[in-house]
Amino acid sequence: MSIEIRLLQALWFIMPAYVANSVPVNVSKIKELERFGRPIDGGRKWLGVRILGDGKTWRGLFSGVFMGTIIGLIQVLIQRDVAEFFRVPLPQMSIELAFMLSTGALVGDMAASFVKRRVGLGEGDPAPLLDQLDFVFGAFFFAWLLTRTIDYDRFFVIIVITPVIHLFTNFIAWFWKLKREPW
Ligand code: CTP
Ligand code: MG
């Protein structure tokens, strides 16, 4: 199969996780939702350090899972038309799969924060590749819980393209002065 088709299929599969992962940071800027921004770890510490930190909130978790699942629902509805338009078979999306991909994405992100706190990295400190890929691992693991299969080729494609997409979108955001640094 050609590279474009593989890319399209991989993106179609991982889309709910991409959405789930990118929603929380935007929702955190909505003033009206501030009171739902309590940290998931409740401010608790373990061995003197926060379990997850203030960057992992209930608001982020619920909004991410919700929006990721909604995107999956939209994908279910337009699946046939998109496949016909591009003349490629697309991996079947479902509400259950979208829910698991989204939940897994955010659990993966929380797991990474847990690891970062344990090794002494502060909230928001960069952990290159871990920060960009944590949600992909979580999403694939949760999808596996549902389907008990992993398409390793697809996994590999997503692991490679995700950091590239990340750098590219951050550069665009910096270019349009939406971000302070270009990375
Ligand atoms: N966010 C949230 N709830 C989540 C995940 C993210 O509210 N479950 C919001 C927070 O405002 C967070 C921002 O999205 O600061 C960016 O998320 P991320 O980069 O993953 O967190 P960091 O602040 O960098 O913290 P950490 O070092 O723990 O990754
Ligand atoms: Mg993170």
C-alpha cells in the first residue's frame, strides 16, 4: 500500500486521541470553567512531590474524553463518504473505540506526568518525546483492551508522524504569534 494511504488510515484511526489530547489545554483558557479545574490528584503528594500536579485536572480529563468521543461519532457518520472520496478503505471507527482511544490518551498523559514528577521534573517542564508520545501509547493500550489486537505498522506510522505534526503545528502557532517559542 502507498505511503499516503497508510498515513490516511493511521490518522483516521488515531483522530479521537489527537482531539482528546489537544482539547484540555484550550479548555483551560475558558474562564467560566475555572471552578472545574481542580487537580485530579487533589493536591496530594507522594514522598514529598505532587502525584500528578496542577496540570492534570478533572475539567481536562472530561472535556478531552467527551470531545474525542464526539469526533469518533462524527467519523462513524461520515466514514463511508470519506472512504469513497479518497477511494481508500478506512479502519472502522466506532463510539466504543473512540471512547477508549480518548480515555487512553488522557490516562497516558497522566501516566507521563506521574513519571515526570517521580524523576523530579516540575509541572510544565519539557520531557522531549515523552510529552509528545505519552498519549499515543495510552490510546493504543486502551484500544487494545477493547479489540485485543494491535496493528503494529499503524502504530509505527503514528509514532513517527506525531512528533513531526507536533513540531509543525507549534511552529505555525509561533509564526502566528500564538506561542512564545517555536517548539
Ligand atoms: N490539562 C488539564 N487536564 C488534563 C491535561 C491537561 O487541565 N488532564 C491542561 C492543563 O492546563 C495543562 C495543559 O492542559 O497545563 C497542558 O497539558 P500538558 O502539557 O500535558 O501538562 P503540563 O502543564 O506540561 O504538565 P506536566 O509536566 O505534568 O506534563
Ligand atoms: Mg504532558
